[in-house]
Amino acid sequence: MQVERILVVDDDNTMRGFLTDALRRAGCDVTPAEHGEAALALLAEGKTFDLVLTDIRMGGPADGLAVLAKVRETSPQTLVALMTAHATLDSALEAMHQGAFDYLTKPISPNQLEVLLAKASEYRSLVEENRFHRRAALRGDDGFEDIVGRSEPMKEVFRLVDKIAPSSATVLITGESGTGKELIARAIHQRSPRVDKPFIRVNCAALPETLLESELFGHEKGAFTGAADRRPGRFELAHQGTLLLDEISETSLALQSKLLRVLQEREFERVGGTKTLKVDVRVVCTSNRNLRQMVKEGTFREDLFYRLNVVPLHLPPLRERERDVLLIAEYFVRRFSERYHRPTPVLNESGRQALCAHEWPGNVREMENTIERAVLLCEGRELGAEAFALGGSAARSAPAAQAAGAARLPDEFAIEGINNLAEVEKRVILRTLRITQGNRTKAAQILGISVRTLYTKLREYEGSTVRENELAEMTA
């Protein structure tokens, strides 16, 4: 993350002028202060800087250490470099002890300034990246690390990952919810030359459009209500690394045009800002929707689709990976047994048959939750069919369950001829989508369910006996 705003404090006019001119030639926004009191006044006004470069010894009551103390009090994220023409080991140690980022000895050359800016930029990038990952860890965004699969469809996925990982090409990963799209994105990053650089993820479906733009591009202080300070966006955090745009299909057309510019020009402005920032970022996107169909419907930009679809990679659903079902199940049994400090149970024959017979509409994520629950509730050394509560040999859609004798509503509760609870749920979901004009994020919020759950329900309805024109009308 680049150091842009710098406060230069020195009572020597010649040195202050030299530093100001040299830093401005380097592209920095420099504010000069002729003594410590002037610097303290700027800080008291709420002015913020990325870096303060101040002389230690200055005429007047406020020296460089006083400036350092004020910065630490009012803007802890700001870096402070102290300068002196009278360097001693004791003064350097004292400066570092009080929180100085660096300590420079006069006279200062342009090369020293260049090194200082590079160090400060790298340090700020590491701090922001670590802060981002701490927030992600608290939210539990990391998921599991290993990708389990020996089936031919997954072997083909692995082969493609190995081919495309060394490049910087944009990748579009498609597949149903729960198939492991984020894990494949991480695998691409880990096998790329960018492995030592940041891997940053943003869930486009989880944030309102107004917040999503700020998350992606960052914002300046005062750009909107609540923007108390400048904040870098995910593109900046991912500089020289990989940015995962999860569920890219959920972005608005307005935001899509801005994403297109970043992908084409590798530059953008923060929200509320005017300075153009350049980034070196590899972009990987995921979607569980058909983007080609969205392009035809006019809900996704055609030019952005082609820019994203440089390398398409499709993940097969778990029902097409029969050979992997038991491998994944045993992986999760071991994983959750270790996590909860339980003896590792064995999948008995009935348990294995139940797992293989289930259709897994929620894919690997559904299996993960199923196995975690089974391990937690296991009282013996075996896991049988009864431990998984799968409700039969296969997951059945609402119409299929009704045909198989699913419970009906009592006649006095029948609604518009509907006498099945699943049908009532379906009608409520579809009508909510009609009210929100197809905005799935807003519909999920109104219904009190996650966006992923809503996607799962809609895929289920597409495979049901509901007329295609009825589904299209209600989700239009």
C-alpha cells in the first residue's frame, strides 16, 4: 500500500525545501511544517498522514519527540521517521523505544528517501493485510485447506489448475453452491508465483452495493457518513497477489463497469478520491449462476463476462463424483474427531450406503455439516445410517416428497389449493423475489435466510413440476 500523504517537519528552510521537493517528485502529497508547533497544530486539527518525517532537534518548545508522541496519540497507524544531524546510539534507541518507524542521519540523500518510502509502503501493506486476515479469521472465512478427490472429473480440475496457476490470467470458476470454488481459487494462488503475496477474498453477495464499492476500491476520509478515515480497498490489499471475487454475478451493472475498468487498465480511484491508483492483481472470480444466460437477459455486462472468462473452470457437483463421496466423508470424520477431541468413529456398512445413496444437493458443504453433526452426537465407535439423519436414500425435492406421501396440511389450513408446507414455502420465496424484482440479496434478507440457501431453493424449484413460465414470471 503506497505512502501518499507525508508531513515534513524541519526548522531548517533549506532541508525542509529539499525534502518537500524530493518527495513531491516521487509522487507524494507533501505538507511542510516549519517547526514542531506548526506540526502539532495540524495534528490537532485532525489532519492525518501516512508518514511524518520530522527533525528531532528544533527551536521552540516542541521537538521531534513531541511530534512523535502526538502522532502516537491521535493517529497510531501513521508512521514516524525521525531525522538528526547529531546521531548517537542512545538517541536512536530512545526514538525506537517511543515508537518511531525509522531513524535517519543527516545529510539525507534522495536514495535514502526512496528506501524509506519503499520500507514504509511495504510495512503499511503488511499491517493492512494482517488486519484483514484477523477479521476474516474471526468470521471463520478460511474453510478447510485440503481438497479431497480422486474421481476423473476432479483429476481434470487438478490438471487444469496446474496448467493455469503459473500465469496471471483471470480465472472464472463456476459450479453449484458448496462444490469448493473458493478452495480451488486458493489452490491456484498457492501454486502461482504470487504465493508469498496476499490472497484477498470478497463475497459480492454478502454486501450491499454501496458497501461493496467501498470494500473493493477503498474510500477517502469523509467520502460518506461514517468514513472517519481513509481506508484501503481489497484491490490495494491484494497488490501483487490474488483477489477472489466470490459470487461476481451478484454485482450491479454500475459496479460491473468499474470492475471492467480495473481489469482492463489495472487502475482505479478510491470512493471520494481523485488520485488514480495502479495495482498488479490477479483476479479470480466464482459464480454459481449461468453468466452467459445473465448476459442474454441483460443483467450482466457482456464485455465484463469475456474479460472474466479468459480461463473457465467448472467444478462438478458431488453427485457426479461418486468415487469421492466416501473419501470426503472419511476426511471430515477424521477432521472433526480431532477438532472435538473425540475417538475417531468408523463408517459402518449402513452408513456408507446411506452416504453413497444421498444426492447431496448442498454438495461438499452439506456433507461437511452432516458429518460434523454426526461426530458430535456419536456415542459409540461406529457411524451408521441413523447417525446422518438424511431422511432416506436420497434428497428429494418438494414435489417428489409430496408424490412419495409427504405430510399434507389439514384441509382447514389449505391456502389457494396448496396443501403442502414445502409448496407454501416455495410460493413465499418466489413472491418475495417478484417483489424485490429479482434481487436475491434483498429477498434473502426479507426472508431471513442466507443468499446461498436461497440459491439452493431456486435450483430445487427449477427441477420441480412448477411450470417454467411461472418460475420465470415470479423471479423476473
